[in-house]
Amino acid sequence: MASNTNNNGSGRNRIVVPEARQALNQMKVEIASELGIGNYEGIDKGNLTSRQNGYVGGTITKRLVEFAERNMGK
């Protein structure tokens, strides 16, 4: 059975462009703040509800897709 982990077995997705990590983390903080989740960098994400975590991740995905569509001329 294939695994969705990277070679070091951490279970985390591999960042294709490592320089993007800081921008993605900043985006998470901004979106969490917009959604009313304060101090997102300093809180234990395990204490958030699945819905809260899902909103942050889903909003990031939505915005990245919108950005890509704008820049691809769609």
C-alpha cells in the first residue's frame, strides 16, 4: 500500500518551493485572524475544532486557486 508521507516518514507534505513556507505561514495567520482565531501562531492547533482548522485550510486553498486563476488569465 502506498503512503502519503515523504522520505523521512514525518507524514508531512513536502514543500516544493521551500522559500514559500514563510509566505504560507503568514497567510495562515492572516486568514485565522480574519476568521476570529487570535494568536494562531502560538496556540496548540489540537485545541481548535475540526471546523476551525478546516476553515483555515480551506480558505488558504480557495485563495491560492483564485490567485492561480487570475495569473493564468482565466
